[in-house]
Amino acid sequence: MDRRHALASLGASLVGAACAPLPVTARPAPDAPASPAVPPLAVPLGETPPGDPFWAMVRAQYPLTHDRVYFNTGGLGPATYSALDTTARITAELQRLSETGHNLLEASRAPIAAFFGCGEDELAFTRNATEANSTVASGLKSLGPGDEVLFDAHAHPGGSIPWMSRAVQYGIVCRIFEPDAPTPDELVARIEAALTPRTRVISVSHITAPTGILLPIAQIAELARRRGLWLHVDGAQSAGMVPVDVKAMGCDSYGTSGHKWLGAPHGTGVLYVRKERLDEIAPTEVGAYSDNGTFDLPSTLSYAPSARRFEPGTRNVALIAGMAAAVAFMSQIGMERVKGYGHALARRAAAGLRSIPGVTVLSPAHPALATSITTLKMANVPYDRLYNYLIGTHKLRCRIVTERGLDAVRVSTHLFNNEDEVDRLIGAVATAARDGVPG
Ligand SMILES: Cc1ncc(COP(=O)(O)O)c(C=O)c1O
């Protein structure tokens, strides 16, 4: 029996469940907190600026503690009750039946592919952005010794090390450009100036992790097309912060994590590869499900005719269903609304912080480059002391930025934050600027 038939013969309840919610049968563990009755989210048709009561309703969808203010979505984002409950419910049901539920993957793939604007056959589930980036960096066939990959100097190790490792192992050459440009045009000009006849790939953060610069991907894609280059986008900071339409962006591949701005469970991510270019990436991690469904020894191997070839072996289907629930939540609110709110809070933070003597905001001032990330530095307080002061004294959870010697503190503002929290941050930094922070 080939695997397709084996899948079809799985328990009828699971096959049917691919389209319908699984029944709740498991009891929570005795001391596991049960989800409170969360008020249903009614999304208004009109504008919902910061201060609109709608955002308090959004905040109520998260189990995120109120004991501190969470400003580190760029590191790890909290999930909603709905995403966590979906994951727990499917985990329980699959454990009860002792089935992998592999067939349920397809029920999650359609809405998640739609969220990113690609075809289902162009989307593979990964454990995180790093794995997606690595699949592209280790697999691109066109790269030989001496060929060059250009990436931004603010790339996260999850975006740079996959290329650096290929350089160590196979002799490609990595070059970097500085993405902290005053305008989008200047940024693209810097990329163009860094290209050489040996450049084969441009790999960029969609939004940079250290200071939150939004890269003009459509413009960079146009350049890449003109020069015959592969464009890979590391979207770890963009999925769930801004609308992402990979086709409109025009990139060849895009990888992201689910567990940041999207609010999916930990250990989720996706890789998009443009259908026409799928065969240009040699699958490096392969096994059952990478084939076209008919493989049996001693026949030759034919890969799955889709990005599913990058998804070998048994998967945690419940996590992916949780990601589908996160996507549904974001879509219900609307990604333009989510982006507008997070960016508005960041603008408030940046304006307040810039008005404090001795404080420098490193995030872009240009509106086309600015995002929901605000990174700051103080003249009189070292970044690590500032970080400890904000979390220790004021219960404001930010993140330090040591990359590229920036030695700063990063603040991520997302849909569960609010203006009062931002004002608390500004007040705390103002106090630190005035009184200093004891070491
Ligand atoms: C731009 C970027 N790429 C990749 C990563 C790595 O993410 P993950 O650990 O989910 O693979 C991060 C994490 O912060 C990031 O900001």
C-alpha cells in the first residue's frame, strides 16, 4: 500500500476532522489553568486608533501576564487563548487516538498560504525562520565556490549563519551592506553598489531585528530580477507585524517564524518558495513525505511536486493548527489595522524618547522605513543597565541589542500593548536620564 492509501485508511474520525474542529475529549491536567471565558472579538468596521476600547478587547484574548509590560514581541510573541486552545485540543485528541494527524496539515496549509499570498504548493511548514532560511541557503544549486551572497549587516544569526556556514563548508563568499539608510532609495542604491559580477543571491531581512528597518522588498526584487539574482527574504520580524504578500513583494523565497508577531505557538514557521523556482533548491533534509507519494525501494526518487518536499518526517500537527488559529485571529482583525496600531505606538514611543535629553532613537525616522520596533540608547546609562532598570524597577520587558556594537535597548509594540504602557516606558527612561541608574 503506498503512503497516500495508508493516509486515506487512517481513522475516519481524523480524516473527517481535517475540515471540522476535533471534538474536545481531554480534561485539563488538575492544576492547569483553564482558559477563562474570553469575550468574543467584535471587530468594528471603522478606524480603531490607539485608545479605542477595541484594543482592550484584543488584549483580553491573551493569557499574557499583567504583572509586567511585554515589549519583546521581536524576540518571542505571546499566543492568544484561541491559538493555545487549538493546539492543546488537537494534541489531546491525537494523543488519545495515538495518531500523527499528518493529514490535518493540509487543513492548515490553505489558510496560512492565503495569509502570505502564495499557493498551497509553495508553502512548507518549518520549526522557525532559521530552518526556512537554512533550507534555502544550504540548498540553492546555483551557488559554487567564489559565488557571492549579499545580505544586510543587521541580519540576525538565524539569517546570516546559514549563508556563513555554506561559505565555511563550500567556499561561497558572503558580503554585507549597511541597511541603516536615510531613505528607501538610498537603501536600494547601497545594495546595487555592493553587487559584483559574482553575486548570485541577495538575502535581506524584511524588517531588521536590531532597529526595525523595513526594507523596500518590491524595489529590491526588481533589482534582483534585472540582475538575474535570487532574492531571499527573512521575514521573522514581518509576519504578523505588517501585511505580507510574497507575490506582490516579488521575492523568490521567504521564511518566517510563527512565534513572534504572528502569535503562533513556539516552534512554528513557514518557508515560501516560488513554484517556478522550486527545483533550484536541492532539498537537504529529506525523508518520508519529501517524495511524490509513490516511493518504494528500489524505485528512483521523485520529489513531491510542491514545497512539501521540505517537510520530511513526523510533524507536530497541533502546533501548525495553532498557527492556523493565529492567522485566523490576525486576519479577523486585519493586518493593516494591526500594522497601523503597532506603528502608531512605536511613533508615540519614538517621539517621547527623542524629546528626552541624552536619548537617541536608532530606529528609522523616515516613515517608509519605520515599523513597530523602537530601539534607543542613552548617553548616561549603558544599555545593559538600562535594560535591567526597565525590567527590575518598572516591570517593562524589552530586549538588549548588542548586534553590530549598537549597545541599545529594543522596544516592540504590538496589538496587545497600549498607550499607557508606552507612556510608562517614556517616563521610566526620562527618570533614568534625569537621575541616572545605579550600577
Ligand atoms: C530577522 C530574524 N531572522 C531570524 C530570526 C530567528 O528566529 P527563529 O529563532 O524563530 O528561527 C530572528 C529572531 O529574532 C530574526 O529577528
